[in-house]
Amino acid sequence: MDLSQFSGFLVFLAIFTMGFWLMIFLLTFVIPYWLVGYFREAWKYRKEDKTVAKK
């Protein structure tokens, strides 16, 4: 394996590793944060609609 193949392999490994950790970050923090915020806001609006309908 010469230097160009080795450097190409290192570039591939770096991109693959960054993509892997980005997916881990998205799946464990960003997507749950987005879903919890969405459901919390939907529940708040549903609760407000019920109180307005009672008045």
C-alpha cells in the first residue's frame, strides 16, 4: 500500500467516523428533543382549546 492509498483510506475513515458520531448525536439528543418539544406544545394547545370550549 503506497502513500496515496493510505491517505485515501485515512480520509475515508475520518469521514465515516464523523458520520457515525453525527448519527449517534442526532439519534440520542436532537430527535428526542424535537419530539418531546412537539408533543409538549401539542398537549398545551389541546389543553387551551378545552378550557376555551368550557367558557
